[in-house]
Amino acid sequence: MPVGISIGKPKFPLGYECIYLREAAPWGLREIADHDEFSERYVARLNRLGIDLFLQRFAEISAEHDGRGLCLLCFEPAGALCHRRVLASWLEEQTGQPVPELADDQLGFF
């Protein structure tokens, strides 16, 4: 199930339903040009919210969609420095579970 973690929705049609997880959006941080400072402040926010909140929300979203797996989307190109990879790394550290980046040719499953 596609889960948007962006502040806004894309200005182009997606062609699939996307659930937005507002807690993961980088509110108030987008203007920080330094990636290290951005990452530090974003991770501090994630730590304040806590892993339990995210695991609960992921479980709820999955359960509402027949137990489907989730794919985090922020609409930046694959491999770009963005909050999606910062969140993925944080989730990996918190849970010990890998959160891989999908290649463009893997996105057709939506």
C-alpha cells in the first residue's frame, strides 16, 4: 500500500490510491539546505514521536487494506538525499528490519 510521507500531494496524477502519514512529513524542515542539520532535526522529531506511534500507524494502515505491505513515498527520485531515506534508516535502527529503496522498475505493483 503506498503511504505518502510528504508535506503535500504531487501536482501530477499518481494512478493509485495513496494514504498520507502526516506524522512522517518534514513539516518546517524543508528549507534547511544542510543535509546533516536537516537529518539531525528530523531524527530528533522522529525520536520525540517514538517508534511505537509509527508501528501502530503502519499496522492500522495495513489492516485497513487487507494486510498489504507498505511502501513509503515522498516523490523524490530514487537515490536522492531526502527524508524518506532518513526515515528508512531510523526505522531500520529502531526495529532491526531492512527498509529497502525501490528502483523505478519495481514501482509497478501499486
